[in-house]
Amino acid sequence: MIIAIDGPAASGKGNIARQLGGHFGYPHLDTGALYRAVGLAMLQENRNIDDSDAAAKVAENLPLELLDAAEIRTAEVGEAASKVAVHAAVRKALRGFQERFAGQSPGAVLDGRDIGTVICPHADVKLFITATVEIRATRRHKELLARGERIIYARVLADLKVRDQRDATRKEGPLRPADDAFQIDTSDLDIEAAVAAALTFITSQRT
Ligand code: C5P
């Protein structure tokens, strides 16, 4: 069973994806980490983030060792990730890795922006996770502070708005719910309640 989970930054999709992976015993891929790894490698190499060819080359030789690096979680790398993610050639270069991951037996959970629409359009289950931008900014601000980053809430909120807009309006793989996605708004839900809602939906789909 392939579970495809999409949604904007800090909607809770990663956390839900991890828990569903644990519940079903499936591996989980945070596809945002792929774009973040490309963004970080571009920054480390002092490349122009808007250079589509350079970013595509990095994506073709995906720096797998960066996927677990703490540095990919900074606000700066999040911004760089969303900029490299605009390039069609980057998205194409990262596609095979995601499709192979999704093809594992007996199943896999992937979260991102275009999983239900582009990477796994035939996924058995599609979820789209949302929350108000203010609540997402509060969550992301807490996370960044906990990681030792010095950043104010207003800046996180402004950055998320810019990132949402860029992710939703790009030509290739824009952030949008698949027509058959089940939407969960986590604004007023804690993680347990959000996972319970997802499991109720998955169970109803399979019976
Ligand atoms: O999910 P996360 O915030 O870590 O993703 C960082 C950026 O990577 C997003 O803002 C988005 O632009 C890009 N991304 C994407 N497609 C995905 C996953 C992430 O374009 N499937």
C-alpha cells in the first residue's frame, strides 16, 4: 500500500507520515529532505540558487549523506529548497529516487507537495494536511528555536507565506490536493487526533 501525504510546510504532514509508517511497518520518505539537500549543497558550493542547470546537476548526483544532516533543517535551507524546487530539471532528477522508494513491498509512506498528484498518482491512500498559516508559523518558530536558531515569529510567518505562494504557483508539481485526497486540517488537532483521523479514513478505504 502506498500512502501519499501532501501539504504546506509545518502542517504536521511529516509527523503524521512517520506515525503512519510506524503503524503499518512501512518505510517513510520525507521528500522535502531531498530538495533541502539540493538547496544546502548549492549554498555550500556558493552556487546561484536560480541556476537551473547547476541545481539539476546537484540533484542528479543527489548528496544522500546530507539527508540526515541537521543543517538541512534551518530556515535558510528551507528557503533554498523551495527555490531549487521550482526548476523542472531538479524535479525530474529527483523523481526516480522517489518512485523507487514508493515501489517497495509491501508498502511505503511518502510526504511532500506533489506525491499524490505527480510522484504517486495511483497511491492507495492520499492525504492532504493543512493548518492556518499562523498556526504553522507558531509550530515552525518553536522548532527553529529548539534547534538553536535565532529567529523571530514575524520572520517565520512572512517566510512561510512567501514559500506557500512559491510552492503553490510554480508550473511543475505545484502544491495542491489531488482530486481524490482526504483533507485533514490540523489547526485544532494534536498529533494523536490527526493520526486517528487518518487511520479512520484509511480503514474506511480498505473495507
Ligand atoms: O517539506 P519541506 O518544508 O521540508 O520542503 C522544503 C521545500 O521543498 C518546500 O518548500 C518545497 O518547495 C520543496 N518540496 C517540493 N516537493 C516535495 C517536497 C518538498 O517541491 N515533494
